[in-house]
Amino acid sequence: MCLFIMSCKKNDPISELGNSNNEFASQLRVTYNNTSLLFGDTLVISASTWQRDDKFQKVDIYETVVETFGLNMVLKRGTTVITKTADESTLSVVDSILKKSLMLEVKAADMDKYWVTVSNNYVINHQYLVKLKPGRYANDVTLISKLSDGDFDVLKGILAYAITRNDYLAFFPTAPASDFKTSGTPVLSAAGIANLRQNLTKTMLAGNVQTIKKVGNYGLTVDVEAITPTNTITPSTRTFNIPL
């Protein structure tokens, strides 16, 4: 991570309306060099700020990361389950990878380093490399063991209506004929569906997976806060949804 520092002799600060805690609030404008991020990109966060009386406590930049994903799963005998598409979702898992975490703090004593005379404000530029932070769920078959009981129950419910006869028999090789319908889809009867939902375990499922991957978004939220000495906060928030 790098900083671009701009510094010149300061003019009189710009006067702006609005106050809180008996002090004028800071003015804040945040721009980004890219709004359609992919992993490997460098995001440049540009925070421009000023305050009528030139009173600052600090400017903070934070990141929050939340991954929201479904599953694209193929079993060894032909069953395919996709729980999330662009249009609908039958199962979405939310992984709070990083709660609001400080990326950069510029305190009042350092604000003059960022003063730009030509625009008559402070300009703080911060570079952020977009890379995948590991969360609770790896992008492989081990994620099945990490699913909550509630999410696994939902997955079993979806699987019960998509599973092939051969994949079902791989789980339950002595299953009676009454577990299957004679024709049509789903292939399982009500008894077969109930059996799968009640007796399929995470270990059994993981052992029959051919491929599995997460489908969804990696959500990066950038919060910028310009704060006065009386803790009056002027915030700016932007969320970037990066495809997994």
C-alpha cells in the first residue's frame, strides 16, 4: 500500500454551511479510479476534505469484507446443484471475513502534508490492492463441513429434488424401491426425499463430490470518515461487489 502526498502552502479554508456539536462539520468528497473491481486490481481512494474553521481531529479510511456465495456442485454420478445465479438464490451463505478495519488514519498534525492549494482542500490518496482474504469457507470440498446445520439442511432439501438415482444409491446402496418414483422428476419418492433429508451427513456428501465451487460476490466496503475535534463525523461509504 502506498500514499500519494500533495503539499503546498495553505490558503484560507472554504466556508461551508452545516454544523453539529457546536462546530461546523467537515465537507468530504470521495472518488475512486475504478468501480468495477476484479482481484488483482489496485483501487485508488481519493478523499478530498475541508472544514470552515480548518478544525480536524483525523481522517480515517476503513475496509469491511463480506462474502456472499452459493454453491455449484457436481456429484460423481451426474447430479448437478447450483444454488445461486444472477436471477435467483435457493441457498446463499454469508461469511463476514473482515469487520470494519482501519486501513489508514491521518491525524490533525499530519493534515498539512495533504493540502492542495490549487483546489483549496486536503486530498488524501490511498492505494489498495484488491486481493482475496481467506474466510471461514475454502473454495473446495472442505467447505461442506463448515456449513451450519441450517444451511446444510437447506442444501439437502435442494439436493433431494435434483439427485440422480445412481448418486442416491451411492449414499444408500440398500435403499428400497419405494424410495424412487416410477417415472418423472424428481426421481425420489416422498419416502426417498425424507430419507435423504434425515440421514445424509456432511461426510457422506463430501465423499461423493466430483467438483464444487463458490458462486457469488466478494463484497468490499470502503468507509471514509472526516472527524472534527468534537467528534462530528462526515462519512462516505462505497461497496464494491467483486465476482468470485
